[in-house]
Amino acid sequence: MVSKGIKVEKTHRSRTWLNKKVALAIIGTSMVWFLVDVVAINMYAGYESAMNSKLPLEERDVSRRNVEPQDYRDVLAENLPSNNSNKMVRKENASASKNRLQRPKLERLLNRKNKEDIRNLTDFKAKVENATKSLPIIEITNSSFHFIQNLDVTTAPRNTSGPGEGGAYIATREEDKQVVQEKWKHNYFNEFASDMISFERSLIDYRPKGCSELRISNDLPKTTVIICFCEESWSTLLRTVHSVINRSPPEILEEILLIDDFSQRDHLKKPLDEYMKKFPKVKIIRLKERYGLIRARLVGVKLAKSSVVTFLDSHVECSVGWLEPLLQRIKEDRRNVVCPVIDRINPHTFGHFSQEEGALSMGSFDWTFTFHWAPLPDSERNRRKYPTSPFRSPTMAGGLFSIDKSFFHELGDYDEGFEVWGGENLELSFKLWMCGGQLEFLPCSRVAHVFRSQQPYSFPGNDNQGTFHRNTMRLVEVWVDEPYKQLFYNNFPEMVGKDPGNLTARRALREKLQCKDFQWYLDNVNPSLKIPDLKFQAKGEVRSKSMPNLCLDNMKANTVAAFQCHGKGVSQIFFLTWRNTLENEGYCCSLINDKLTRVKCEANKSTFVHEKGGAIKENVTGKCLEINTNDHTLSFQPCNSSHQQKWLWQNYYDKDGGLLK
């Protein structure tokens, strides 16, 4: 009995030990599986992060685990590339085709083949699938992208403390004042200061944060860079060429065409030929007569080998990473016409200054149809998601941009009826928007430009203004519709009845391309542009009755003065509106300290009354505009019946716009 009891006890102990062993084995196995699961998930997350680093900056920003699945619908749908050039496989149905996005990380984790590893997450998986079931999937299968290349390769080591390095300004000495003034006449910038600066100087990288991480296609189109010059300074021209070569990926820079528009300065002949021999991609084309910028560029386009042409002025400096963003946008859509953000090089000191994000400007125009910069409207600021995002612009400055060559041809190139320079930028801007294209500035592409106060080269018959007006007249007669066309002639009445040349081919081009009308352009492309009054009480020159050879003139300043009547419009064209405002060149005239002063119309507080041949009376003060017969100065004085307070407008109208005799 004792031995039997001992045997039972041993059997019980054996079973207890076995149960403990099994339990320990189960617990150990569970812990191993738990550790394996944790390691697998972390390894996947690490792989995910590695893959995530290859995504565009905007996709990486929203591809985080702390973003709820429903957030992806709104954020990513607008920011993923809309074309197929990114080598992504898209699996989506027709109803979801507009909601392209990257599948959230946890959702992709839950669909791994090994279902057992994630069986404890089944309930959450159902919630995620329910939240994202209507969203399409994009899976990267064969990435063919790289981060933007920030190249800055020089032919020799830089002297980091040299004049102008880092975009620093040059302070010329008082004893050099005479030579500075003499050299200024060559190009209307400080050539003396420019010659002190290295051809390969460094610049501060003014691009927004994130530009260095932009994803660029490996198969970008190549470009031909076309640089036209006429009597350009040696140092500015060479610094332009060096900045293109040094900061452009060689695999996408096909060639640089230097179009010499019949220059006569000695350094632009044999010395330039010899210098450029060291750069096989640089080709110099010398025109046998003066073509002007517009026709010289057309020569460059005809000779260009590449599918994209990039135009640059001959006094610029390209910054690092400037070229790839331009070509990337054109690759995405050949109808994109793209410009770098244009930073400034001071013409006096050659200091390099940037356009900051908060002060970005777009291109616009006034109703003399002259280009000018305008603040970026709130609608465009709100549309952009990131500082690196492109922004749309109604017009371009015209000196620096890239365009698909075939699209340029479709748009009729430049108007060959244009002379020298002027108007071609607005013509291209209007027609590309109206005929299916889009114009953008890219903050991640920066080119610095020397802005000068006037052109140094000659125009036909030495009539700079006449040439510009004729070019603009051709632009207006083809691409601007009534009643806005009349605004040009309001500002330039001397152009009424002038011959703009044959416009048949240009009008046929607009008809062939089935372009939108100018009202569509104003409503959809430039809605922030103020539309001026189209009917007036009076418009034109305003002559003094006491001194009929003197007219009101803005003198290209804020204070209106009396000046010799010249019949050339613009500065001497004033409008008396039916709102009783007095306007000139888009500004309103206001009485400030007894002076007639031009202000922005939003700040204007003056209205005026006037009868034909009578006084111009300011309503708030009750005073009248008077001319001093001795020194011809203007002031507002108590009203009287003297001739010094009487004025005669060129034209008067009734409320229907009919001309009064």
C-alpha cells in the first residue's frame, strides 16, 4: 500500500512537472512570437521610413502614423503628381479617380501576407478598411526619381573673401567716381563694380526650406539655353555663362547659344571666341545686322537642338538647383511655361537680394499694357500648400523662362512684326493662358537679375517709345477685345489711326487655336486686376487757358506739375470720371498740402468738379487748381474767375460716352 501510494504520488508529481513545462513552453513561445512581432513591425516601419524618404516632400509631410486615415483624402488628393511620369502604378476606380493618395502605413501593414502576425489587430483593421475603402491605392513599383542636385562646380577654387562673394555688395571709393560714371554709360549699371567680382562668385541660397528634397525625374528633357546680347559688359556676360554651366546638371544642359546681336565692342569679338573655346557646349552665333532681342531669340529657337528652350538675359546669375525644377514642370505638362523666381542684383553695388516668401510678386500689367509686378493675391497664397509650391502668374517679365519648343511653335512663337524689344512678354502671356497653357513661377528655381533703369541699346529711328507703342498696338489689336482695347488708345491717343502692319496671320492663329476671349482671361487668370472706368466726363491732355502750351504732367513722380505739352500721351493723359475722381496712369490725384499728388486710388479722399474750360475745384476744401505764371508751379487757391484757374480738357463726353463738341 505504501509503495502504491508512493507510485501515485510520483505520477502526480510527474504530471505536475509536465504541465509546468508545457506552460513554460507556451509562455516562452508566446514571448518569442511577441518579440518577433515587435521586431518585424519595427523593421517594417524602418523600411517604410526608407521608402518614405523617397517620396516627394509634400507626401512625406502627410505620411505619418499620427494622421488619421480620413485626413489623407483631403491632403494628398491635391498634392500627388497628376501625370503618369512618376512611374507609379495606380489602382483606382472611376468614381475615385480624383482622390489619388498614398495608402496609410498601418493599412499596408495590415495587408501583409502573414495574417497570423496581425490577428490581434483584426478589429482595428476593420475600422481602417472601412475608413479607406473608397480610396484608391498607389504603390511605388519602380522609382525613377532622385533628389534635386545642388551643383556648384567651379573651374578653380574660390577665394571666399573675394569682392562680392556670397552676393555681397561692392562699395566703390570716392576717387573712383569718375570711372564709375564713364563705365555706367555702357549698360546703365556699375560695370566698374561688376569687373571687380569673380566670374564664378558664390551666392546665398535663397530657396525655401525643402527645395533640396524635391523629387526630380531621372529622364528630364534636355534644354538649350538661349542668351541674346548686344554690347554686353564682359564680366556680366561671363558670370551669366559660368553660372549656367557651374550650376546645371550636364546631362540636361544640351547647349548654350550666345546670340550676338551685332555687337561692336572689341571684347565681344575675338576675346569672347577664345574664352568660350574651353566650353564645348557654348556656341556663339553672330548676326550680320541688328535684329533686336525678339528676332534674335527666334534665331536661337530655330537653331536649338533640344525639345525645351530656356531664355536668359545676359546679366544674370543662376543659383544652385535652378534648372531641374523648371524642366520637371514641363515634363509633367508640356503646356506649362515656367519662370524662376527673379532675385535682384543691385545695379549700383551688385549686391544680391532675394524675394522672401511673404513678399513674393507675380507678373501683371497696367492699362497702358506695360508689365509690372503685383503682390501675390490671397487666393493664390491660399491655393499653395507649401513655400516650395509653384504659383501662377498672369504675365511674365519675359527675360527668364523655359518653354517646350513645340508648344512655343504652336502658339506662333513671337510675333515677327515686333521690333527690337517690348510687348512680346505680354503677347506670350496672354495667348498661352487664353490658348490652353499655364504660366508659373517656381520658388525652388532662383535666378538673380540686374534690373537697370533704361535700355542702353538703340531702337529703329532712335524712337524707343514709338517702337514700344507699335509693338503694343499689334498685341492689343490681336489678343485684347473691346471694350478693353479702347483703354490702350485712351492712354495713347496719338496711336489712333496708326498702321500696326499686317495682322492677318496673327488673327488667323487665334482663330485656329480656338482661344478664350480676353474677358475670360480677366475673370479667371487676373481677377485681382482693377478694371478702370470705361466712360468719362473728360479725358486727354489738360491745358492751362492762361498758358496753352503747358499741360498737366505727372513728371514720372507723385506730384503733378505743369510741363510743355508733348502730345505723346501717358504722363499727360488725365481722366475725369463720372465718380468725380481725377486719374492718371492708374493712380488717383488727391489734394495733399495744397499740391495735386498721385496716390493709390484706395487711399484717395479727393473728388473734383469741372465744367468745360472752367476751374478744377476740389470738393472737400472748395479750392481751385491754379498755375503761377512766373514759375509755372501749381497750387490750390481760393476759387476766383481768373484765367490762371481755368483749364481745358482735350475731349469731353456725355454719360453715354458720346463725344461732346
